[in-house]
Amino acid sequence: MNTGYLKAGRRKNAVARVRMSEGTGKIVINDKTVEEYFKGLQRNTKIALKPIEVWSGSKKYDIYVNVNGGGVSGQAGAVSHALARAILTIDESMKDTLRKEGLLTRDPRMVERKKPGRPKARKRFQFSKR
């Protein structure tokens, strides 16, 4: 029996681990369905499942995702990145398509650190002349 294809994806502080194995096409994220996990947020669901939309062989595999860290949108991006990388291990011919869609590139943007003497990273306290 094939144990599956394992890949990790990251976005902001979120890390997603995807395991794909031959099956019927069901998708489970942290023991919940996609709609249940993203609580009906269409935007995040669409971001997370974008690689499956692009790929034609998605109905032949069951997808199990374990995601933690970060917030909901970061987790959606991490799931998308991990799925794209897992699809690539199964179907090497999808590389150009996934690359063109921007799904294989890890988004490097992170939250900027808070600076000392300021309320946030770039925000300053209100200036008072007198």
C-alpha cells in the first residue's frame, strides 16, 4: 500500500503538511472538511484549493492536511503552497502550469517587528507642539 506523498508549505507563520494518497478525492484539514475548517470564508477556501482547481487528477487522491500556526489567511496560503508541492511530486508535467499560477513560490512577506519607542512597527505617537 502506498503511504502517500508528503509535502510542507508555509505562509507567514503558518505551516501546512499535506499527505496525498490514492482514493476518492476527499479533502480533510485538521480532521474537518474544507468548508467546516475555513467556516465558509469563500476567499480562504478558494486560495487553499487553487492548486486542485488547476490540476486535473485531483479526484484520484485523498488529501489530508495538518496545519498550525498563524491566522486563517496565512493557513490558507500555506495549504495552497503545500498542495502545489505535493501535486508536483505526483505529476512533474504540472510544473510549468503551477509556476505560471504562482503556486510554487513561497510568499516571503512577514509581519514587520515592533520598534522600541513606538506603538507599532511604523506608527508614531501623536506629535504635540506644546
